[in-house]
Amino acid sequence: MQSISASAEANSAKGIPIVRCEGISKFFGGVKALDSVSVSFKAGEITALVGDNGAGKSTLVKIISGLHKHDEGKLWLGDTLVDHLTPRKARVAGIETVHQNLLLCDNLDIAANVVLGEEPTRFRFGPLKIIDHHASREKARAQLDRLGTSLPDLSRPVERLSGGQRQAIAIARAIMKAHRLVILDEPTAALGLRQTEATLEVIRRVAQTGVGVILISHNLDNVFAVADRIVALRQGRIAWDVTAAETKRETLVAAMTGLLAAPAL
């Protein structure tokens, strides 16, 4: 997997998708959750993944993030065919997921959450290490600045922050490792209007760094506000895959509900 990581930038420069699914299918007992799904994700592109509950969105991203193994089809990372991803292999390959519950440590401060797992150390002896808290704050500050997030007091516990600020911290932590692709699961679901706008701006900045973004959302207003491309799933199949500029809300809803056939690709 190290060779996969090393070739990510070269593949992106050649226009090779960072992740590509070819005819991916997944079964759970007698239920076919995904049915011959072919889709690709590109560097620096925000792809919105939409569809009703049970459409197959979660199953697809769990295969990409290594939580599920596909039963049929091929999965490519750049130009490398991958038989099976595990969560660890996905992370080594530069794929990170920001879950809806964010998985932040409320008892730790902002800086500690941003650099969690990547803490600078002053001293290390075997499994024992002394964390360099000053360097951690500097590293966290640089990462937040990179995403245009203003949080003056990095020593503040995250349990005292707003929903939008917590979302920004979770994204900043993911981008610390995600040099290829970040998956955002309903990032604005519990946010107010101003917090939603701030989060969408963070997502735009992530894509500007060259990282691909998969945005899972039921909020079509947010989807059209930020997505470069929209992929709709219905009953485990791709129902629509077009650039956001090429479609309208009513057309997308018709595709999601089965009232409109998918365009020929």
C-alpha cells in the first residue's frame, strides 16, 4: 500500500481517478445492496452521493473505506487494482471518513483533537512518548488555517464548541491524513444556517487542496451549493451521474425516485 500512496499525485496529474469502482456488487444474505455499480472519484472534485435510505450509499462508502468487502466487480486505487481494503489499508492509502457523530474526544481540547494520532513528540522510548504540546498547537493551528477556520483559543475543550466548530475540527483531523479522499457523512445534518455555510466553505477549501471529497447528504440545497458532481443511487444502482451544472433539482429528484431513467454513460 505504500507504493499506492507514493503514486497518488502522479496518477492525479495524469487524470487517473483516485478511486474507481467497476461493476461493484454487494450481498447481505439474499439482499443485493449494490448492483453492478460503476463510479469514479477524482482529485479536487466534490462528489455528492445522494439517494433515499436503503439506496446503497452507505454500503458503497463502506467498501471504499474498507469496512466492507465487495462480492463482485473491481476496485481501483489510482492505477492499482485492490482485492480488498481494510480500514487500516484505506487510511494508509489516504482515505479518511468523517462520520456523522464526528468521533471527537470531548474531554480533550481543540489542538489535541486535531492532531489526535499524529501528535508531535519531545521524547519517545518504545511505546512511551512525551507529547510536545506547543508543537501540537502549532500543527493544529496550521491545519485549521489551511481550511480557513478561525478558532483563537486552541486550549478550549471541544465539548464547549458549537456544532459547526466541532464539524470543522473533525474535518481538519481527517485531512491531516487524507491525502487522497475524504468521505463526509451528512456533515450539515444538525447545523444551523450560519454553521452550515461555514461547513460548506470548509468543504470547498478541502477540495482546493487537491483532496477528493465524497459528500453524503439528503439536503439537496447544500448539494447544489457545493458539489461539482452528483451521483444518485436508487435500489443499489446508479440512477444519475452528472455534473451539478448539468442537472436541475427536479430532474435529480425524478431520477432518485425512479421517474427518470439514468442517462447513457
